[in-house]
Amino acid sequence: MNSRYQGFPSGHTTSTTASMTALASCARRRTPAIAASVAVGWSRMQRNKHYFSDVLGGWLLGSFCGFWGIAVLRPKYPPEAECSMPGDVTDS
């Protein structure tokens, strides 16, 4: 098979949407994360690398993977540790 016929779903869109979904779950401002995901999908269509259906599939699969990752990892960490970085100083 030729690689130019293997474009569903868009891998760029899927990976960006999954990571931005996880980031948006712990960010106070979700708009930049969502905008980054939309921009990547839009750029893939504008450069004629993917059809809209490929990008839509990437958005759906990436969203599912992002939410699934949140659901799996969130129970392992207490809520007060949410969105903290290693080495952060917290007031006790």
C-alpha cells in the first residue's frame, strides 16, 4: 500500500488533541489549549495533507484518549496535588 492513502485519522491532530485535552483539564484557561488543537487540524487541511473526515476523526479519537487518560490517572493523585509541578513549594 502507498502511504498517501493512509491518512485516517490525522496523527498530528490526534496527538495534539489528546495532550491539549489533558492540559485543559487542569488549566484555568482552556481556550489556548483548545485553540492549539483546532489550529493543528485546520493547518493539516489547509496544506492538503488530510481531508476534513481525517481531522474530525483525529479530534474525536484525541478527545477520547485525553479524557480516558485523565480518568485513569486522576485517581492515583490526590486533588491537592493536581496541576502541581515537581519541585513546587506549597504552603502547609
